Amino acid sequence: MGPGSTTEAREAIAGESALTLVPTSVVVAVDATGMGIILPLLPFYSQRDRSS
């Protein structure tokens, strides 16, 4: 098969998909870490006395 075959196109698309997956995974990990820190603290904030 010559240049521009469908196999080469599929490999290029797969490489691009892997490159876009890395930043997406980083964003999801940071978001999950933030939620894991904040969510357990929410009950304490809701019970805090606001009269002062």
C-alpha cells in the first residue's frame, strides 16, 4: 500500500486521540481531587453558627 493508506490514517487518528486524552485525564483528576477535598467539609460549613 502506498502513502495515504487507510492504515496510516487510522494510526494518525489514534495518535491524536491519545494526545487529547492526556490533558482530559489531568483535568478530570484535578476536579475529582478538589471534590474529594470539599465534599467531606460541607456538613461542617452547614452546621456552623452564623449568629456572630
